[in-house]
Amino acid sequence: MSTQLYPILFDQVRAIVEKFFDQQGQVNVNVTDINTQFIEHTIYIMKSILDPKASKDPNNEQPSPSEHLGVTSIEGMMLGIVRYVRHLDMTVYAIRIKTKLCQLVEVMMKRRDDLAFRQEMKFRNKLVEYLTDWVMGTSHQIAPPSSADAAILTNTSLIFRDLDQACMEAVAALLRGLPLQPEESDRGDLMDAKSALFLKYFTLFMNLLNDCIDSSEAEKEMNNTPLLPPRPRMAAGKLTALRNATILAMSNLLGANIDSGLMHSIDLGYNPDLQTRAAFMEVLTQILQQGTEFDTLAETVLADRFEQLVQLVTMISDKGELPIAMALANVVTTSQMDELARVLVTLFDAKHLLSPLLWNMFYREVEVSDCMQTLFRGNSLGSKIMAFCFKIYGASYLQMLLEPLIRPLLDEEEETCFEVDPARLDPTEDIDQHRNNLIALTQKVFDAIINSSDRFPPQLRSMCHCLYQVLSKRFPNLLQNNIGAVGTVIFLRFINPAIGLI
């Protein structure tokens, strides 16, 4: 499948999954075999798309899918899939689906920089809340088989351990650099709510770690007493992997929430149990290696607040509007427009939300315009944002495009003349020859521009597409003129200024 179809696929899957829920806050879920199979196949397809190994195939001549993965947000689709899977009955089949889903979440976090998130911190916090519900506490929901079915009992226990490991690896990836955010209803005192949430997760991870220790001790006892009846066994390698994933999750949790978590975890360093103290020392070692500094707790709080501010500025409503960004656009003074344009483009691009920003700003500009000829000619915020995008995303492209054309002209021993204004020419000069020189050079530049279309920066390609969509909505009867208007913008605000500076 073409990578350009990924955004359409993500949106269509999200729309289908939303139909599995009712309209009252997604409380009631329509769990059917067909819907479950759709979810299972979607998980497999998404993992195939997001797996970094898939984009590094040396035999694949297609460009890396990273360019198209960030066009649309996958938050709604992923949350819908997780919410559906949470309502499945606790069967072996459902556990395997949950395990595959956790593996998908882990792969998603590996491709985090290539994906678009509208409210990343809130999204990741929600996934942590959902996935931790599957750790340890679900084994009692499957009725144990009879004693004669020892093999089935063993396989069932191993399946649960596989789910525990997949959950912890996914949760560890989600928790890296993640400040905990309690639900809105829990924010009577933010620090108290955050502290309680930290304690909930840290206690769960500690219980799982103790369970790993108990399982390891039980294995040793069973090996020493062969007359005992058979019991479920887990390979030592898997038990170690689960323990390491749990240690990493605890480290990431504490490292990103030192301000609220240190008081809950420091007592473990004085625990009478030697293995518990050793586990805590591993957690401390991990977070120190990650660069967490205990004497900068105030900076951690400030970073948390800064992230919340970024989330607020880049917030997108259900209708695709940007309430805070548009409010800033309405009150900014002319002298501050360049700085605001730089800040908005930087923030939204970092969140993979540049397209919604461009759409809203361009539509704001086009909506008040009576004709295309006056678009982006003034000192509006939309024109400032466009100019900044051209500057940061197009500089290397312009150099690649124009340098081979301009340098030969500068190195010529006999200077070629392109002047066609009779008032500036001597009577002895041949104006027709100058005109032919100018036409030939113009054709050469035009051909170079056309032939470089495959190297045109993807961010600018997306910006031009966004501009065309906005123009088509504002002037639906002038589609051909809309294409011409986009071309005019490229030449007048991008290519021509660069030539004029030479």
C-alpha cells in the first residue's frame, strides 16, 4: 500500500471503531466476533506499518513512511482500539489480543517522533491507566482447569506472563519522560492527586517485582523437591525480561515525577528485604543514568508546567479549531507578529500539528479576502507564518536549485547581458540578443524548478496542499485559478526573493 494512503487508513479505522460504541461517552460497547476480528487485524496491520524494521528494508525502493505518518493524529484510533479490547471477556484469545496490542503501543512509542499527537501527554497518561489494569490482576477471571490438565494450566499461566511482560514493556515506553496528569475530576489539589497516582502505579510495579522474586524462589524450591505435583513454570529468561521491564517502568515513572514520587519510593532503600533494596538501587541507577538530578526538583515542576502550557497553546477542538492560537492571532501587534509566527510554527511542528495550524491561519486570511490577487500581500500573521515556513524548510532546497544556475553566470569570463530596457542600453547593443538570452535563462530556471519537484520539501508540499484546499473552499468555482494562486505564492514569496538577494 502506498505510504500516502496511511492518513486515510488511520482516519477510516478510527471512524469504524467509533461505531462500536454508543453515543453516551462510549460506555456501552458492541462486542461481536466480527468487531473483535476487525480489531485484531487492525492491530496486526498497524504494527506492520509502524515497525521500524519495515521501513529499513534495503529492497524497498519506496520512501520512508515517516513523511506521511504525521499527517493525521492516531490518538483517537488507538484509544478506541484499547477501549474496545478492555471490554473483551477474559479468554485466552482475548489475552493474546491484549498482548499484541501492548506490543503495538511499544512500537508506536518507538516511532513517536514520526507520529502526530494532538494532546500527547493526556493520551499517554490514558494509555498507562488502561494498560496497567491488565497487569497481574486478571488471572483469577479464567476458571482454572482440572488437575489433570496440567499442560493447559501451564500454558494459561505462561500466556498471562506474556501479557504482563508486553504490558510492562509498553508502559515503560509510555512513562519515559511522562509527567503524570490526574483526571480533571481529581484536581482538587494537583500535587496530592499526582502523588496518589504515582503511589498507585509504583505499588503495582513493586507487587509485580515481588511476584517475579517469589516465582524465581518457587522455581528453585520445585527443582529441589521433585516429588511435588507439577505447577506452572516460566523460563528463567522470560522472568528476567519481565523483571527488567518492571525495573525500567519504575525508573521512568520516578525519573519523570521526582517531585511527587521520591517521598513514596525512598523508604524502599531501607526495606529489610535484601532483594527489595537491590531492586530500588537498580531503579535509582537507571534514573541517574537517564540524567535525572535530585537537586533540580523545582526545574522539574517548571518543565511540567511548560509542557502543560504547550499543550494549551496547541490544543485542537473537536471541530479542528485552535482556540488559543487564534486568540493570540487576534491580539498580537504588528511588531510581534514575526516572533509569534516563529513560536507557533516551532510548537505545532514539534507536535506534528503543523497542518492544522496552517489550515486555520490560511483560512482566516482567505476568509476576509475578496480576490486572490491580494492574498498574503500584507503583514498578516498568515503571511508571516508562510514566510517563516519557506525560510526554515526551503533554504537547502533553494540552494540546491539555484546555485547550479547562478554560479556559471558569476564565473563567466565574458559577461552575458540580459538587459531588455531600451533606456538602459547603448544604441550599439543588440536588444534582441539580450531578449533571447533572458528567455533562454528563464526557460532553464523554469525547467530546473519543474525537474526538482521530487525534491521539493515535504513540509512545503503539505503547506501548498493546505493552501489549495483553503482556496478551493473559499472559491469553489475557480479551481484552476486556485492552482495558479498557489504557484504565484511559490514564486513571489519563495523563489523570486531568493533570486533578488543574489
